[in-house]
Amino acid sequence: MAIIEVDNLVKRYGDHTAVNGVGFAVEPGEIFGILGPNGAGKTTTVECIEGLRTPDGGTVRVCGIDPRHDTGELRQLLGAQLQQSDLPDKIEVGEAMELYSSFYRDPADWRALLDLLDLTDKIGTQFRRLSGGQKQRLSIALALIGNPKVAVLDELTTGLDPQARRDAWELIELVRDRGVTILLVTHFMEEAERLCDRLAVIDSGRVVAVDTPSGLVSSVDDRQRIRFRPSAPLDHAVLAAIPEVASVERAGDRLVVTGTGNLLLAVTTVLARHRVVAADLRVEQASLDDAFVALTGRPIDS
């Protein structure tokens, strides 16, 4: 049974329809991503799931609960890290954790959470003194303080440097390993590919595809390309005869072999049989960026 169910969700602001018939289901234990450019309707969708906005149409269920009618129970089951989640400048980390802990009937041990997220030494530090990465870790801790079944993380790593972003990714995987289902809103392709079990691609308020990252990529282009410089002359026909190979072309002193399936193994096996070494070998295939462009007709940052 799905832990989150969204069916034909509609949300309007005046004459503008921000979310137009969005639907997807999230299974327990998943990291489920909502991927799309800024303004696509991602945040409005999750705000309807969180009970922060009232839909104009469609239905939402979280653990069987309608967010519009039982917000109190929803708060006990769902933890949220919002896109804008600043705390008062002078509140200390420990004070924030103790305050948020008081909102729940069965809170987690907040000191253990700080230890888990490497924030124990910041317990007496004011929020304004924290680095960007530390603030993000604190926001995760606050989202988990109620022992939720579901955590919503909205653009968690926006504004972080590359190392802090990767640290945050490790924390998200750690949270999932603790049994929490995660709904991750992002516009970072690398983040979606690294973390998400499945993705809903949203563009202009509509879901254009739902699949695994690899499934999205293979649905638009499952071809691979192998580029290498052969150590000795090689008849193209030898490679063209391989079942996995679609074409063989020369680009300067390199060969470009295009195909599908286990192309790399098939090509290197034949090269070894002919005693040819593939120097400077590179494997290229379609990316999630390519899939997004194919599905929406434009890059995510356009």
C-alpha cells in the first residue's frame, strides 16, 4: 500500500494554475523525487501534501490521512524541511530541538539526533553562527524530531557548496536507512540520480513521467557510445558484426562504437580476441538531463 497517494491534484492562484492534474504514489521506504525547474509546481504540490495549502481539485492521502481534514494527526506522521526554514537568529541549537520536541506526542531523543547529524558540539551555538551546511543538518534534525514515517525535504541542498551538498546526500541516505520514507524536491539532476529510487518529472504544473532515473533515461535513449584509440589497425567489420553494435565510425585516430545492451563487455571481448588494446577508452550514454529535455522540450534551468 502506498504511503503517499496523490490523484489528479489541482491548485490555482487566481487565473494561474500552478498544479494541473498531478498524480503519483510513493511506496514505503522509498526516496521519491519530484524533479523539475523552478516554478514547475513542485513546492505547491508538496505543500498540499503537507496540509499547508488546500487543493482546488483532486485528492491527497498520507498514511491514509486526508491532509485537509486531519492536520493534527498528519503533523505526528510527517516531518518537513521547508524551502525557507530559517529560525530566529539568536535561538540556540539545543533550544530549537527542545522546542520542536515539545510539539510531538512521541518525540525522538533530540540529543541522539544531534549526535547522528554531527551537531552535538553546536548545541549551545546560536542559529546565526551556523554554517550553511550546519543549518541544513539542523533542518533535517528538526524534520525528524517527531519520529515521522515520512520526511519531506524541499530543495535541501540549494545554496550549498559541492562538498556540503554531498554530505547532505549521505545524511539523506542515512535517514532512509532508519526506515523513513523520503519525498525529495529538487532541480539538481545529479542529486536526483544519486538519491532517488523513483522520480516524478514535473513541468508547467503537470507530471510528464514517473519512473526510476535509469528508466527515464532508457525510455528516451538506451544507446551507449564507446570511444577509444585502437592499439593496432582493426577492420570495422569485426566490430560491426557484434550483435550489440549498431554502428562503427572513425573520428580522427579513434573509433566510436554505438550500440545497446552490454556493449562494453561485447566490444572489449572481441578486441582482446584480436589482441587490440582500447586506449583512452570512454563510455558515453544518455543522462537524466537528456531525458528531461526529451520529455519537456527544454533544459531544466531554462
